Amino acid sequence: MSLQLQEELAPGDLERKWTKLSQVSGGFSKVKDAVIAHQGGDQQLVLVAVASARPPPTCS
């Protein structure tokens, strides 16, 4: 996400996006790991591994 876009998004907008992601994915029970994948200037790309709150689907 560009720095300009980040500055244009209000904290409430980011919270709504996170809430929607949580609803679609079933939520997250914990953050397993986070790694800075790229860093440059005022921006950085962070990869985050999470544990899902929803159990994995079973094969029938």
C-alpha cells in the first residue's frame, strides 16, 4: 500500500477492513510470526503468519 494511500485511510477504515478480513477468514487466534520482507524509505512490507481460529475443513 502506498504511503499516500496509508495517509488517506482513516484508522476507522483500516479497522473495518481488518474486521471484514476476520469475518471472511474466521478470525485469528494468534500471530505465529512476523518478518520484514522489504524495507525502503518510509515503507516496509511485513509478512505475518497467523493461527486461524476456525478449524481446517475436513475431507468427506
